[in-house]
Amino acid sequence: MEKRKSKKYELISVSHFFPPKIGGLENMAYNLIEGISEKGIKSIAVFSSPKRYFEKGQDYDRLSFKTLNIFDGAYPIFGLPFIFKMFNLLVQNPDSKVLIHSRHLTSSLITAFLCTLTKHPYTVIEHNAGPTYLSSKFTTNLVNWADKNIFVSVLENAEDIIAVSQTGKEWISKNFNIQREKINVIYNSFNTEFNTRSLVKKENIVVFASKWIKVKDPQTTLLAYKIIAQKYPSWRFIIVGEGKDLKYEEKELPKNITIIDKLLKQKDLFNLLKKSKIYISSSLSEGLALGTLEAVSFGNIPVLSDAKSNLEIASQLNTKEFTFTRKNYKELAKVIEKAIFRSRSKKYVRTLIEKNKEIFSKEKMIEDYYSRLLPIHYKKSEGMKLSIVMPVYNEEKTISKILKKIYLLKLPFDTKKEIIIVNDKSTDRTFEFIDEFIKENKAKDIEYVLLSNKRNLGKSQSVKKGVLTSTGDLVVTQDADLEYKPKDLISFLNLFDKHTSLDVIYGNRFNYQNEFSNIVHSFGNRFLTFFSNIFTAPKGFAPNDMETCYKMVRGDILRTIFKTLESKSNFGLEPEITAKLVRYRKPNGKRLRFRQLDIYYKPRTISQGKKMRWFKNGFEALLEILYFNTSSFTVEEKINGKVTKRQF
């Protein structure tokens, strides 16, 4: 094994186990990081195993810790080496996306605490959809108490919560008192290249494969096997796994019942599923059983208990006829018999495989996680778009020059430009020059949108019109004069790429590179920023330059905020937007994440066209700051497919 070196990772995945054996959380964690790493994302999987090691992989690295396993081996206890290494990982990779698999594990609790300590956002994929069942009532009650009173903090402090089924979403919301809007759903999924022509090679085999723990209820399956095995001597009935919750005497079992008392590696399990015809899940509670989806993809009819998430799978696959009441082994025996009869139809099994692939697509799962966890990377791969909104009023002297600068600007990551120009009823030749420029300067990576106000509405309402017209992944405002340098936008995009969880970047004009010839203008801007920060700093952001034109924001967020824009004065826009961006919360309840960048700035004089009059407009801005930081506002946005109103 190689000695681990300090390395920048874009994704850190934390789970209790990892090397793929029997279905579930472990395989999902494996499939997900493997799929995302293939997108070129530098990743590391952190987990437990019988020995501690670091392994450098071609697509992603693995970091394993030796743990103390308690409660039927289902709960590995991570110790000090894990704490120190995770802390170092977070410090060395401040911009990585941290992914925690399930909340009820020591690895999850420790990682969440360290993320909170280092102010590092993290996402939880919650694989469970019901309470924990262990071998004794005492340990069951103890773990469920700890779940509700201790491990709940992992969910409460998460930037994002993803359930693996609708059932899981409802259970998480109800059990942990978390708003449904804060929980998203991405189905666990699994695809294979299984050739349906191989169905003729299948053998008469029924399989149960899981850990032998109480929640998986292997005993019910064995009791059902005993009833039906003698009736179907040409069939083999197999139970695979290990643990304490399966009681049997091998000499008393019918010869066609086989117990394999070890967890199979993924390859061996899949070879078995390629041969078998029926797969059993007698689980008392599931998040969304990946093992079931794996089995169906290999042409197995799923016989499932009526755990809610199992019923969700059965409903999606139209296999409810093969479900049974939990713990009812007699009913399970009858359903197995029904599945044996149905397995004779190759047409039915082929249809089932295709439906499984359509609904529970691994490719779709990976794309959904990729776009959600690493949106900037995803947009780069799909083709990102920056919307540049430019309000103009009587700018005939500079409009062609600034448009030329933006036209020639080469953005990183092949980012396309959407240039939205809002002509605010100019009375000079501004519109004529814009129209002429657009006709003469076409390009594949540039889309022009020219809007005109029927009457002069002022800067605030003109910018609002442009932002609400925009379609970009990121949006920024550009003044039509030459005070700002469009080349600075490259630094903004690079920062968004580096810090994948960023939502907003403010430009800062007050840096040593810039000189302010007008002392009143400089002092006025600084004072307004100071006054605004009195309100916004306690809420998490105190910009160095509140009045800056260069504010680059994620498009969906800025469009949501701009729908609520009230300001009609020329210079109330910046105070209102700052107040609302700082107070706005994502659907998961978390604040937006802000950064600042020093930018170029060369202010115009009044004779050159400067429109700001500080004694008039400055007083208006003070009133705007006071009003918008003390008044509530309501946003209307689509959350999980539903239009929702939220007040701040």
C-alpha cells in the first residue's frame, strides 16, 4: 500500500463499510463514487474494514480504518485515527463536497461534527426508512433513542438531505421533525448489461441474501423455505449471509435448502443472481433495497415484504402480487409458489428487467447526484451559461466599447455568454449603436437579448427586467460605462469552480489597486456599506463593498430574489438585493454561501456621465437599507416539483 500524500479532493465519501459485498448502502456508496469519479472528479472513499490502509486508485482513492464492531456487527465504532485523518482531510480540502451515507453511524456523527467545526458543508444520503431492529429489545431501544436524540444532529446540520425513496423522505420528516421541503429524493439504482437471452440458462433457484440481523428477518424466509422446499424438490432454496439472527440445524433442513454462512463478494453474488429466478426480501424496514434492484436487473422476480419502501418498489415495478405481510412465513411460502409459476414466462421476466432499468437507472442516479453535489462541474460538462445583464440609459459614448470588451472576453470552461441589454428609454443614439453592434458581432457562444422599456423605469427595474429574462446558470450585472473591467468575470467563474458550494460572489472595489478621485463618492459608498453591514453581519455576511455592481449569483437563486424586487429608485437596488440575499435561506434551511473578490474600478466623473448624486441618492439609499433589512419578503419558488411560498 502507498503512503498517503496530501492531495486535493473534490468529493469525500464517508460510509461505515465500502468494499462491495451484499447489496444496500455499501454497494450504493461504491457505485456512486465510481460513477462520479468517471466524470473526472477527484474523489476519496473513507470507510471501515478489518485493517487500516490507504490505496491510491486510478479513478478514486480509498482510506480505510480498523474499527470496533458492536450491535451484531452493524455499527462499527471509529476511533481517534479516524478523527485526526478526517480533520486533516477537511482542512486540506476546504472546497470539497463531503458526502455522508446515513446519519446513525459513528463515522457520520464524527464527520458531521468536524464539518461543523471547520464550517465545511456536507450532504447526507439517508438510506433508511424506518426504525432500527437489533437482536435484543434493550439494544434496539438504546439505538433508537440515540438516533432521535444524538444522531439527529447529523441531519439537522446538513446542507442537503437526500432520501433514497419517497418512503424514506416521509419517515425522515416525521421521525426527526424535518420539513419535507428540505428533503430530496434520488432513487437507489442499479443497471447491468445482463443479456436477456441468458434467461434460458437460469436455474430453479430462490435466493435470500443479506446480513442476518433482526431488521432483515432471515428467520421468516427460512420458515417459508421449509414449507415449500419439499413441494418443489427440483428447486434450490438458498440463504446467504452472516450474523446471529438466523437459527437453524443444518441436519434438519431439506436437502434442497442451502445455507451459505458468509457475505459474498459482489462478483460472487452477481454470479448467483444470474443463475437464480426469484429473490426474497423479508425485511421489516428498508430505505430502498439496492439488493432487490440488483436481483431484478439479473432477471429475478422480487418477492418482498410489505415494508413501505418495498411496497414502493413493487408499485413502481408493478409486482405487488409478489408482496407479503412481514413476519408471516406461511403467506411468504404461498407468494414464493406464485413466483415460481410466474418465472416460467420469459416474456414477463424480460418486461420486468426493462421496467427496472427504465425506473431505477444507474446512469440517471449518477447524473442526478452529479448535478446536485457538484453543480458547477456538471454545468461545465453540459455547457455552462453566464447571463450578463446590462441596463443602459444614454450611454452612446461607451456602449459600443463595453459591448466589444464583453464580446472579446474568453470565459473559462467554454462558458457561453447570454448578453441581456435593457434600454431604459434612452434619448440619444444608444439603441442605434446597440442594434448595429449586435448585427455585426455574431458568435456561436454568444446569445444577445435586447429589451426596451416603453418609458424610463430607472436602473433597479431595468435590472429586474433583465434578470427575470435571463436563463444562465450564473448571472451578473454589468454597467454600460467603462468603470468595471469585464476580464474580472473570469476570476469570478474560476472561484465558483474552485468552491463548488458557493452561491454568491461580491466584487470589492475598495482595494489598493484602485484610486478614488472623488472623496465624497468613496466615503459615501463606504458609509452605506458600513450601515448595511450593521444589519447583515449578524446574519452571516458583511461585504467590503455592498454597492458594487459586480455581484455574481447562481441564476435560480437570483431570479427567485428578483421576483420580489420592490425598489424603484435608481440606487436602491444594491441595498435591497444584499438584504434579501443575506436573509434568504435555501429549501434545506441553510444560508447562502458568499465570497468576495478584489476587482478593477475606475469611476467616471459627473462630466463624463456619472449619474450618482450623493446628497440626494445617498439619503435614499440609507432609507432603502433600513427598510429592506427590517421588512419581510415572500419568495415563490418550485421545490421538489411544487410551487411553494416562503417568507423571510
